[in-house]
Amino acid sequence: MSFFGSLAVSKNPIKLVELDLGPRKIQIPVFDLQGKNGDGKTLLITAGMDGDEYAGMEAAYQFIEQFKMGDFCGRLIIIPCFNIPGFEAEESFNPLDMRHPRDTFPGTAQGKPTERLIYWLMNGYASSAHIWCDLHGGGGTERLRPFLWMFETGEPSIQLLAKQIMASLSANTIVSDKVSRWSKAVPLARRGCLYFMAESGDRRCADDGAVQHVKWMHSVMSLLHMISPTLTDQAQPSIVLKNLHFLRADFDGFWRPLQDMPVQIGRHDIIGMRMKIQKGVWNEVRISHAGQILYWKETHRMKRGEILAAIGY
Ligand SMILES: [Zn+2]
């Protein structure tokens, strides 16, 4: 184990790994270290799956700095900026094929750029992880309040681990999603890997968002016995939301969310205003489900089909 430890001391702990996506090659930063305190579980942390969500990336780099000396048991893999083409374009999707890496699974070696990107992650890293913690937050046009996004997979051992995470990570709000919405959680659970998304930070509060991410990741490492328990493991009571409603734009135009977005919203309450570009008249947008507002679009261009607000209930 000291071999890896000494490597970490003497060199930059982040390696750039070259990957051929077809139209172009990219270089992805990867931190992959065996802890010097003994064998143990493998934790995979990814950030920048959506290329414009910066709080998670910031947190991932901070976490690498904290653990680069290998003071933990097991193996810690951190990919702090995964969707490099999206990051370069300041977009959540991959502009090489306009697909979202978070919606793509399991990928193929010789497929479209996003499929190649995901295939590399699945076969090189996700396949060996016990927990995959995917750091997200508000995108470049969004506001977000922190929450954990868990998935009900039906795999007993993974469900048990998910319950432990929900009990030990200090999160005010948890979404326990019955749908494997981004299609990865169930197949990964069958392979023995718990996948979940940590949502924190947005354009206005990237630093606070990163602090929250780092606390959550510490708790996950503690839960996996990679580090000893810390004070941050004292969990607050959480609200667990079992359902999600996405308010989507039904035409292209203008959108203005409420300036002071409430945490809770009632059925048929106004959440914002919208306008067609040929009309010049604003209309109220009302919500069809009462619940807690998790994230919403803040900027004013409205594109048909996009999410204007996500409500948990
Ligand atoms: Zn995201």
C-alpha cells in the first residue's frame, strides 16, 4: 500500500486519461487511489456529468486535495469533470451528439460520442464500485435547493445500503424515486453498485453547494468504513419525497419564475409567468401538484419541453 501512498505524495494525484469519442479525442481528469490504511470498499465519485454544474466539480477537486495522501481504507476514484465537451461548451449535454451522459446507459465502445464516454466509465470504474456518488446541482440556467436523489432498485442489499445512506447523510430533503429515471440505478444495483445523485449548489451559490457535497461525501466514506466516523455523520431529520412532478414548457417563448420562490407550493398556485414571442402578453403558470420545489429554471428564455420546475411530493 505504501507504493501507492508514495506515488500520491510525489506526483500530481490527478491523471489525464485520453479517450477517443469518434469526432475528437478528449482528456478526462481521473483520481484513482488505493488507500494506505488497508483494504476496503471502492467509492466512485463523479462530477460534471452535466457539464454546467460547477458546485459538484469544485467539491470533487476539494475532496481529491483532502484525500490525495491516501488516508483511508479501500479505493477512492474521483472523476471531477466528466463531460468534458459539455464543460467546454458550458452546457449540461454533450454537444458532440447533443445527448445527455446522465441519460445514457450502458454505452458502447464504438458508438456515438456520449455512448463511448459512458462505456469508458462503466467498464473502467463503475463496474468495480460499491457506491457511485454522482454529484449534481443547478445548471447554468437553474436554481436549486440541496437534496439527495435516491432510486428504489428492488435489490435487497442495495436497498439496505440506500436506507443507511438516507439515515446517515445529513440532508433536509431526500427524493426516493420509484422510477429508475436515468436508467442506470437498477442495472447497477444488480451488479452490486449503489448509484445515487447528490444535488447541491447553483450559479448563485456554488461555494455553499460544494461545502454540502463535501460533507455528504465524508459521510459516505464513513458509512463504508473507509474513514472513521466524523461529527458530520449526525443526520438531521429528513423529508422523504416519493414522487416527482416536472412542470415543462409547452411552447417556445419567455419565462419568468416567481422572484421569491417558496419552498412549498400549493396545487394551482402561480409559479411564474410565460409569454409567446408574437403576443406581448404575460400569462400565469400554475402548478398542478402541491409539493416542495426542488429546482427551477431561472433565466428567461423558455424552450418547449424543458423543465421549468421540479416538484417533489
Ligand atoms: Zn445534473
